[in-house]
Amino acid sequence: MGLHMFNLKGKIAAVTGARIGLGQGMAIGLAEASADMVLVDSSASNVCIKPLNG
């Protein structure tokens, strides 16, 4: 099944543990499916905040 059958455009996905491992893999997959992303990781040393439309 290709990603064209799994489109999340216009949906918001929140992923915890997004820096490494399973969380990172999920974040990449959801982003490839065009989801708007909210990524959280407790050990992230740099904080980057971007608007959902940007």
C-alpha cells in the first residue's frame, strides 16, 4: 500500500518521544502522510516552535 492511500492532510498528529526510536519513526511516517505535526521530547535541548501552517 502506497502513501497515496494514507493521506492525513489537514489533520494534526501529536508525537511524544519524537527525537529517537519509535517516536521518530512515527513522526517521519506521519509527516510523509502530510499531517501537521506537534512533536515533543523531554530530552530535546533546542526548542523550535513553528506555526502549523508554516
